[in-house]
Amino acid sequence: MDAINAAINPQVKRYVKEALAVIVGSFVFAVGLDCFEVPNGIAAGGASGLATVISKVASDHGFMLPVGMQVIAMNALLMIAVVRTGGKRYLARTIAGVLATALFTDILAPVLPALGQDDLLLAALMGGTVCGLGLGLVFRVGANTGGTDIVAQLISRKTAISVGFACLLVDLVVIAVSIPVFGMENALYSSVAMYLSSRFIDTVVDGLGVQRAAFIISQKPKEIEQLILRELDRGCTSFEASGSYTGRHQRVLYVVMGRQETSLLKSMVAEVDSHAIVFISEVHEAFGEGFREFAE
């Protein structure tokens, strides 16, 4: 029985943690949408941006079309594609993300104040930031809000266009559609909000603690390896490689470290072997001993 509880508890905790992330992220996204974007005519791409445009047109003709309900209707049609191409877990997380963001958007709309109405730049900056933070929390646990993502994936499967570029194209089309309704100035500010949102999504999903990874090719790998272990207190992986030009076999060192340790590594390598070759790149997430735990 204890063994069963030990196996179930971590799984239950993970599901609770994911559900809370979706709820909190959807709430934050709805705040950004209702306080800054929708009341200021900022349609920053996606299903919510298109719904903002349609809602304004409907309002001008004397009837209401809530943004959240529109988002649910749009995604209901797209769910067919998700059922055909995605697994059950992906479908469940998509439905959860869509429903949570849409319901919070409509529930909070009558309650939250419209902010930044005298300053479109402020509205775009805050709207993009807050919406990006909210969506980042949702995306971080593997959920999503459908809309643009699904359309972009369909375009990518039918053409040679990447998903990221297809997503950008769809968002730009939504912004272009908003021009006759809100004007060119609002469309430009919508582009600002869209860019900020994408940057904050990446920041939340990838994390602020960006690590550095270094490949070191040297004639003195043992000495450098010992310095890394002793001075940086970091583990180091070595593997055999061969140069395509010389055909010579030699060991390559690989180490992941904090950003602040990069300068120390370079000075140590230069001290041991000034002819060494060092490649340094960013690692957005590192888990395991010496880094973050997998449960975080």
C-alpha cells in the first residue's frame, strides 16, 4: 500500500501543480487582455485578437459578442485537427487552456478597469507583458490556448513553412484585419504587444536562469578537466572525436556552468592551452545534480 501511495502521490502532485499553473496563467492572461488590450483596440494576434476585432464590429452594430465565447467557438472548430493529429494528453491540455483563458476573459471583463486609454504605448507594453506572462505559465506545463498554434501547425504540415514562422504569419494577418476596424496606429501598437508577449512567453517557459555550455577541444584535456573539477566544482563529460581535416583523434570536453563562471573557464583554458578551441552556447534549462531538480 505504501508503495502504491509513493507511486501515486508524485503523479497527483504533478497534476495539481499543472492545473494551478493553467488557472493562474489563464487569470493573468485575462487581466492583460481585459485591462489593456481589448478596451484599447489592441488586437495582438491569435484567436483573442481576432475576437477583439469581431467584438468591436458587433458592438458598433448594436449587439455583444464576448471575446471569451468567441475564442471557445473558434477553437471548437480547430479541435477536429487536434483530435486527428495529437494524443489524448495534448487534447486534454489544449481544451483546459482554451476553456480557462476564455472563461476568465469573459468573467473578469465587467469587473476589471480599462487602463491606459490615454496612452496606447503604455497599453501595448503592459498588455503584451501581462498576457505574455500568463501564457508563459500555461505553456510551461505543456498546456496551450489553441487558436494560432493549431492553425500554424496545420500550415506547417501542408507547406515547407516552419511552425514558428507560420505562427508569426497568422498573427500578422490578424493584425492586418484589425486595421479597418481600429486604424493603422492601433495595429502598430498591436505589433509591439505581440512581440513583447512572445518574448515574455519564452522567458517564462525557458526560465531566467540561463546556463552556459562549453565544448573544449585541446591537446591537454586532462589538465583542463582537473581545473574544471577543482576550480569550478563542476562535473565534466569527455568523449572521443576526430578532425575531418587532420583525421586526428582527440578528446573533447563538455561542461555546463553558470553565466558568471564563463570568464573563469576561458582564463583557465587559456592558461593551460592557449591553442585550445572553445565553443560556448546558451542552455535554457539544466536539471540534475548541481542544477535544478526535475520536480521544479
